[in-house]
Amino acid sequence: MAIVGFFSKNSTIKLQNEWEKRLRIYLPSINLVPLLSEHAEQVTTALLWKPPIERLKDLKNLKGLISLGQGVDHILKSNSIPTYIPIVRIVDPYMAKSMSHWVILSILNFVRDTYGYYEQEKLKKYEPRKELNFLSLKIGVYGVGAIGSVVAKDLYNLGFKVEAWSRTKKEIQGVNCHYGENSFEQLIKKCDIHVCLLPLTQSTTNIFNKLIFANMKYGSCFINAGRGDHVVEDDLIENCKSGHISSAILDVYRDEPLPKDHKFWEIKNIRIWPHVAAETNPETAAKQIANAINCINKGELPPNTIDRNLGY
Ligand code: NAP
Ligand code: GLV
């Protein structure tokens, strides 16, 4: 019987039961036990979303950790997990498409001024508003891995001009690809809409800061579904207040859930989503997680094990 530890911050036992049900399709004898229960102390594998890292030190038989999301920064945060323990992430085309839908929604709301029309509707005002010419807009997608590459392709297929940025060289049909630190500022200067889909690492923390916002065109749109720590929040607020950034659409924050007294809530051109742009779907992700558990127990390296040197 496979006993696997489970922890998903702010979720209920219902979610653990849902995962167990989905995983049993592939591993009929699996049992998920709460990470904080004494039963978890013998587990070799744990499924985690924002876990209390200290607890992992009690798992003396640990052979591998699996993130319940595509990002792993929530596990790497403490830097205390031995490098011989593989950390595996989900890579699910369902999530990539889901993110693509959310980014497209955000961009179309900006281009077609949806919120301006909502305001007019309240006043029974029947008048066209200024429409942006989508042919002249450039969209920068920062991070074109499993998720960003799908987003970039889908935006291109909608008729947008798309520029992509990654660490290493990429080829994406129809998309202008750039790579490496040196090309970042140039790209920032020429795009009108900026979409952050980077993983959070030492190199990408605070990447959207005062200097970078200042280099964006006046009236730019900024979209963040990467991680909150990619953004220096006070710098974003300042730029939104001045109109330099005309619209910011955010799904992730340095502090989650976003505190009720956070300044973001007060800024009228910041749209707030509660980290739902691409949610993990147990139905579509269970098969790869079951496979990862099997690999870990056999001492094999599972697919989508992260590179500990890169941090993603
Ligand atoms: P991924 O497949 O690992 O792709 C990451 C991309 O970022 C790659 O293109 C990588 O370049 C690039 N990158 C990393 N470090 C860079 C650097 N220093 N400079 C330039 N480019 C860099 O990750 P993913 O699965 O697409 O997920 C990306 C992130 O999205 C996750 O880590 C998570 O934070 C976020 N996410 C958010 C949600 C949500 O609901 N808001 C849902 C899922 C994921 P190379 O390919 O050249 O290495
Ligand atoms: C969500 O943020 C994820 O990393 O999957």
C-alpha cells in the first residue's frame, strides 16, 4: 500500500479526498494522510501546496516531493530540502490552456475597454469609447515554458503581435522570440501589453520594479500571473496612480490571500483576482502524479523533476 503525505494550504479534507479518489484510478491502494498527522512520519512521498517546510524535517524516509501546482517556489522557499530529494512539478496542458483563457480575457478587456462600458451602462450612456487598434499592439510574454508558450501561440492566433522572452533560445511559430538578460529591457520598451508568466527564482524576484516600469510605454497594460514577488508592489502602485500603467491585472501577490488593508484594493486601475488564473485540476493531473509517486518509490527520477540549480 502506498501511503503519501498531503498538504494543501487553506484547503479542506474534501480536496484531499478528491485527490485520493483521482489517484486511486492509477494507484488503487494509495492512501493520502494529512502531512501534519503522525501517520505522515513514515511516508516516502508528499504532495504539497504551500507546506509548513519545518514539518518536512520529521519525514525521515522521504524520497521525493511533488508540487500540487506548476510552480515550486512554495517548496523551495526555505532552502532546507536536501538536493538528493527530487522535487517534481505538475505540467498539465489543461492548466496551460486555462491560463491562456485568463490572459486572453484580461487582454481583451483592456483592448475593448470592458470596464469603461460597465461604467457607462450604469449611467445609461450609449456611446462608443476609444478603441485600441489591435494590429498596432505588441504583447510581451515573459516566460514561455509549458504555460507561456501556449499563451504566446494563442495570442498570435488571435491576430496580435507577440514577443516572447525566456532564459534560453526558443522557436515559437509566429512569435518573435528573445532570450537572455540583455534583451529584457529592450523588449520592455517596445511592448504595449506585458504578461508575466515567469517562475519565481533568485533571478526573477523583483524583476518588475521602478526602473522596468519606467521603461514601459506610457499607458501600458501589465498582467501578472507568475508570482507576487516578481513585482515591487509600491512601484506598481505609483505607476498605476500616475497613469503610466493604465491597467494592471493581477492574480498573484507577495502576501496571499491579499490582506484586506492592502493598498491594491484602493487603486481603481488595478484588477484583483484571487490566484485562480490556472487552477490545478485533480482530474487531469492525477495520472502524472501517480506516475511520479511510482518513479519515486522505484528510485527513478520522475518526469518534470525541477533543476535545483535553476530553481524551476
Ligand atoms: P516553466 O515551464 O518552467 O517555464 C518557465 C519559463 O520562464 C521558461 O521559458 C524559462 O526559460 C523562463 N525563465 C525562467 N527564468 C528566467 C530568467 N531568469 N530569464 C528569462 N526567462 C526565464 O514554467 P510554467 O509551467 O510555464 O509556469 C511558469 C510559472 O507560472 C510558475 O512557476 C508559476 O509561478 C506560475 N503559475 C501561475 C498560476 C496561476 O494560477 N497564477 C498557475 C500555474 C503557474 P527557459 O525555458 O529558457 O528555461
Ligand atoms: C499555481 O500558481 C501553480 O503554480 O500551479
